[in-house]
Amino acid sequence: MIKILFIGNSHTYFNDMPAMVAELFESQLGQQAHVTMLASPGMALRWHFDQPETRFNILHGGYDYVVLQQATHPFDGEEALCRQASRLLELIREAKATPVAYMTWAKEAAPEDQAELTAAFTHLAEKENMLLAPAGALWEQVRASVPDAPLYWRDGQHASPLGSAIAAACIFRAITGGALPQADSAYWTDKGGTEQIVSIVKAVLAELE
């Protein structure tokens, strides 16, 4: 069994996204994944570092992977991201777990903000030798090809079920490199995924890896 700890906020817990990651492990690899969330609304990584349960879970939870998601709306910039992540990365390395940088997305009404997010998370992953789950960059490509793709919840910030499914796919691929479900699988169709969207997801992930 693989154990994954998710640290973040609503962009992690919306639609129970970690459970979708576990679903992919089961359906694609026949492997059980135990997922745990430490996710509170609007909270940044600096807040999580100060919580006793964060330190306890990282050091004593026996996790194989720890997924870090920074507050995005608003985003405090690359310097803050790297500084806050580095404190948690010390604990993750002490625990001998593998860190994953979970790149989030720009608001629906401000797609121009994605460039900053993409650069910041990419630089963090390269600098700290983290796995990168480029959900935001993938959303950008899906929107460019399918402008009406239902990625957002009604507030234009959080993920729809399809948006969360794509984020989970990014995390699953970052950790395992495994194949994603076919477009006609319930994983996609139950969440509004179409053959066109799933094809784009697979193609872009292949390019980004």
C-alpha cells in the first residue's frame, strides 16, 4: 500500500480530489493508496507549518509522498512559495518521503495569471528536486483548445468535478507515470469529460513530462 499526504486548502479538498488519486491507483495499477488530507480553507503553506498535526503527520505518518499546494487566489509570488515550501521540505526529507509540487490554476476571469503560477511552481520543483504535478499548466492548454470546457466551479476559482479529475490525473502521473483511464471510462464521463478533453490531457501531460 502506498501512503500519500496532501497539504493545502480548498483546491485540494474540493470534490475530494485525493480520493480521485486513490481511485486512479486502484483502477490503473490495481494498487491501494491510502490518502490523508490536511486542508483548510484559504490557508497557505506557512500556516500549515505552524500546525502541530502537520509536523506529526509528516514525521510519523509513514507517508511515501507528500503533496504540497500553496494558496493561489491571491498568490503571494514565487519567493513566498519557495520560502514557505522549504520549511516543510526539511520535514519531508527528514521523513524520507518524496515531495510533490501541486501547481494550481488562475481564476477563470484572469487566465493571464497562469504564467506566474507555472513559472513559480516549475522553478520550485527544479530547485528542490520535487516531482511536479502541473495541473494549472494543463488547465491552460485544455482551455485554449476547448474554451467551454467545464473546469471551474460556479465561483470561477475552484475546480468542478472535471477540473479536480484532471488535477488528480496530474498527481497520479507525477508519482507513477502510469497510463490514465480511457475517455469512455466512468472516471471521465461521470465528471463531464469528453474524448476531446481527455485526448488533450493525455497529450499535454506527455509533453510536459
